[in-house]
Amino acid sequence: MTETRVALVSGANRGIGLEIARGLARQGLLVVMGSRELGAGVEASEPMQAEGLIVSAVGLDVTDQASVDHAVGEAVRLYGRLDVLVNNAGVLLDGDSSGVSNVASVPPDLVRATYEVNVIGAVRMMQAALPIMRMQEYGRIVNVSSTAGQLAQMGAKYPAYRMSKAALNALTRTAAAEVGDGPIKINAMHPGWVRTDMGGPEAERSVEQGAETALWLATLAEDGPTGGFFQDKKPIAW
């Protein structure tokens, strides 16, 4: 009998994370929507529940170990397993409006705060989820990254964000190599410039387009890739 898969998505109350949660639920997965503010997650989940989708909201602050442990534990408590983890929660603190969008002026504390969410938060989530996935002998982990961290085309500006996404890509490669070619697949993806609170209204892509590759990676077949970096379901350079 095929198991019904369970997914936990961080930063799922808006933007790309919300669309990933909706897309997974529409594919029949049981989805736990992680949101730093529980009320925002509950509010975001209600239209999907009205659609008949099985989604639940949980408070999830990826900078807080107790919150991470609770969210992962809640997914298992509700549904008995955890098959898919989407590390979507992220921040851009040194954007154009910050006035510190270069190496010469970015405060080290801002770099540290960026890493705390974009990198260490993903480490916490993976450390909590991987033992469950190993026990189940099945897992899909998707790290929502960016070509801003792509060393092959690294440019100027946004140093904290760029460095954090490069580090997230390194985490993806390292973790995938450690779990090997087996039932757990770990990949990173670039959603493109998407019309979200972070991307802004002038961005060229919809949230549906931004979420598409994450949905594909979250539901890979047994012969799917691992340890890769993808955009529009195609591999791209690191």
C-alpha cells in the first residue's frame, strides 16, 4: 500500500512557501505549514482547508531550536511520519532599501542574522528531520536557494544574502553526499525573481512559477536526482 506523504514547509504563510504548501496539498500530501507567527499560518491555511485540502499550521521559528523540534514533532504527532521538508524560510536584510548593500558597509551582525535564518535554520530543520527520514527509508528535502549565491556568476551587492545562499548550496551538497544515493534526496532550487514581499511587485515571475521546481523536487520518483541545483526543473551551475 502506498503511504500518504507528509510535508513540512517553513515560511509557508505567504509567498513562495504558501504556494508550495498549496501545491503539495493539491497533489494529495498532508501538509504542515510552518509560520513564525502561528496566527498568520492559521489564517493562511483556512482558504486551503475550505478547498478541502488537508493542511495544518504550526508555529515555526527556524532560529529557535525548541520551535524547530516542536514543529517537526507536531508533524509526526499529527500524521505519524515526515516525508518531505521544504526549507523555504529566508530573509534578505541587506537589500537596496537597507543602505548596506555592499561589503564595505554591511554590519557583521546583519550578516550573522542572515545566516541564522538562511543557513543555520536549514541545518536545524535537516537535523530534526533526517533521523525520521532514515528510519522511514524515504525522504525529500528541498532547499529554496537563489542564483544570488551561485559562485559561477557571483556579482556585486547583497553580500549577506549572497553568502548565505552560497552556504545553503554547500549544505545541500554536503548533506546529499552524506546520505548517498538512496531513498533520501536532497536538492536546492532557484525560484527566479518572484512577485512576493521579498521580490517586489516588479518581479517577472508569479508565485506559481516560483514554486514549480520545488514541487517537482519534493515529489521526486525513486530514480530522481540528488545533490543538485535546479531552476525550471533543469540543473544549473553552482
